[in-house]
Amino acid sequence: MDSLEVSAKTVEEAIERGLQQLGLTHEQVETVVLNKGRSGFLGMGAEEAVVRLTPLPAPPGEKDLPSAAKAALEEILSRMKLKAHVELRTDVQQEEGESGIPPIALEVDGEDLGILIGRRGETLAALQYILRLIVAHQEKARVPLTVDVEGYKQRRYGSLRELALRMAQQAVSTKQSRTLEPMPPDERRIVHLALSVNPDVVTQSVGEGELRKVVIMPRKR
């Protein structure tokens, strides 16, 4: 992979921007500062910082899973004839997969990508499932991998936390359980975590398959 030169207001911002474009981490590149930049006086004479990032060759026997997952997703989007940009996110916390494989989070940005999200994120969930199968087949291992489109999941998770808190208040005030709509495993987990520290309610997943949902119950004293 060729070197990449990136400019930004600060050296740190330029490096982070370059790492996102390459889909690599700090340890996987050689970084050279070409220009530290300067703020100038009253905005005059300001210069942006410029860095060059050169991907390092992977050690023998070591697989570059993030790049493999990113390339697989880009191939899927290309076959769908969608103009989209895929970036590797490093700010998402997930559990490690088998053999301690680090988690991978991919963010898709572009225009008119609602087709990738679908009703209540159903298409996005299917896309993520297919990508996991492809990467698992290629790498012969289950890889903890998530895909988001234009920040949909982050917004959805925020709405679910607010809904969980609101339904918990209703359950306590009415002393009656509240049952939420069916949700995929990752969304049910958000609800459980949001209420795990609430001493007044308990949560439980009920149902089978796609109809599995969360029940919020007032805690018995």
C-alpha cells in the first residue's frame, strides 16, 4: 500500500484522519511529520500540519483482519453499485472474539444510503451478518465485527437508552411490567445495560428468534 499524505489543523488530527482513511492503527504505520503547522497571527500566515503515513508490512503469519473486513465490505458495496466510503472506527468498545481477536467496527458514509439501513435497521443487520460470514470464511475464525451506516446505530442506541429509562419509570409508578417491541440481540443488550444500575427494576428477555423482546419489571421488595 502506498504512503498517504494528510493535512489538518494539528499533527494529531492529521494522523487520526490518515489512520481512518487507511483503516490502520498507530502501530501499523510509520509516521513522518512533514510540517508541524502554525496558527499564524490573527489567522494570517497560518499553515496546516502535514504528515505522511506509510503502512508497515505485516509480520510473517500475522493477518490484517481490519483491512480484510474493510475490503470485503467495499466489495459488497461496489457490487451493489453504491457510492460509499468505508472507514475503520477505533472508538467502539466490543468484546474480543475467540483467540483474543480484537474487535472491528466499520463505518459507512455516503449519499442516499437509507437502502443499507432498512426498516428498523433490518437491512443493516443483514449486511453485518453477511460480512461476518465472509470474513469468518476467509480468515477461518469468528471475528467480532460491527457495521454502522452514517451513525445510525449510535442514534438508535441513544433512543433505546431514553426509551428504557422512560419505560422503567412507568413500570415503577404503575407497578406493572412494560414489554418493548422485538429487537435484535445488540439492541436488547443496550436496554439491559441501561437499566442494570436501576435498583427499582429488573429486565428479562422473552420470546424466540426474531420475536425476542425485553420485559421491564418493577423489582419486588
